[in-house]
Amino acid sequence: MQFLNVQSPWYQAAIYQDLRQLLPISAWQTWPDTEQMTALLPQPTCNSHGKSIQFVCQSTLDACPDGIYYEQRILESGAVPTRPAHWHDLFNALIWCLFPKAKSLINQQHCDDIAKYGQKKRTPRRNALTLFDECGVIIAVADDHLSQALKQHEWEALFWQQRDAWGNTIRSFVFGHASYESYLQPFIGLCGKALCLPVSADFFTLPLLKQYQALDQQLSLALSADLLADNRPLSPLPLLGVPGWWPANQSREFYLDKNYFRPRPHRK
């Protein structure tokens, strides 16, 4: 199976620009193996128990089943089960490369709740962690008015009227690997879960890699303070509405589709 085709949507789409810029994925003409993925991790990358993170082929683990749960395996050994030639797991590996501290802490918090409540009980914290891990988008924002516009679902104001703010006082960073996977076949209705992180205006003058490193540190501190004890800090984010991420959103009319850009529900 060919991995890279410069005409493919995943290579061309703006949402993947950060991956192309920060990781040497353009050199992969065939699907990368787990050793190639592991080589992209910043060194050292360890879990909260000090074990080195490495991506391990799922088929190798399947050959000798031991019954260890996914999150517990990562915590106990640092091994991240990864299916070969699988977009979901590839994007998961790439997020590990960009947010190693936050990914490690999410793993730790999953295992903390498993140790306390068992595997079968899905706590509000584990539900929120999973939702963010799969579909999360960090919104780095230096203007609280923009944060409030997002939380209040004021989509036209946020995406159109304040369009010039994007890249200057607000920017989106994909965290959820399932969001990247879903964008391989984009559709009207595609949404992520936004988490606003306040930053200074100087943040947007940093090199892109420094921005990711700063957000990884900031997110880790927020998670340590139990920011995602439940899913209340997460807001719906219509991914195709993010300025620059979808060709049709260069027109104001695109944001008038209330079936996609839904108003915030009134709470009784």
C-alpha cells in the first residue's frame, strides 16, 4: 500500500500542514513501520513511570496474548500498540510526537481510574479524557472575547467577523488523532471537541515547534489540576469552519448553515 501521494487529500489539506512542517513524513514513500514512528519521538520521551515510549506492532502482541489492557500496557512498559498501515494508529503516533507530556499524563490518569474503579466502570474523567484524546482540538487564544464566542457558539462572529484574528490572537491545534483520521474523508457535520487554553500575545510569534512545546507543557499542568475531571470544559468545534481548513469557508454564506453551525442549546 502506498503511503504518500502528493495529490492525496491528507497531504494537501491545510489541517495537516503542521504535521508536514514539523515531522519528516514527506520522506515516507511507503507506510512507516513502528521503528520509524518511534524514531520521530523527541528524546527522551517517557511515560509517568519513566519507561521509554515505543510503538509496537499490534500483530506481534496478538501472537502472544497476555490480556493486558491498552492503557495499562503503555504505563507498565511504555509500549504503544500500533496496527500496521492503519491511519488511526499512525495519527496517534504523530500526536505522541507533538504532545508527549500530555499524552503520557492522559495515560496515567486513565490507569489511575482503572486502578480505583476497575476497567469496566467508565468514570466521567475517563470519558472526558477519551473524548479529548480522540477528537480534541486545542484553541490557543489570547483574547477572552474569542473564547466566549466559541463557548457561546457564535460561529459567524468567531470564524468570519474575527477572521483576521486567526493566527494572530487565536489558533487551533489538533490533538485528537481521530479528528485527523476523519478529515481524510471530510463531510459537512464533521466536529471536534475544543479546549481553550489562554496564552499571551507573544505566543503567536514563537516558531511553530515552540508553540507545540509550550502547549504540551501548559496542557499537562492543566490536566494535573484535573481540568478534564468531566467533559464540561470541552466545546463543539465545526472543523470545516476553522479559517483556512476548508475552501468553502472563504465565503460568509458557508457559516449560515444552521444544521452545521448550530446555535448553543438553551438550557432549562
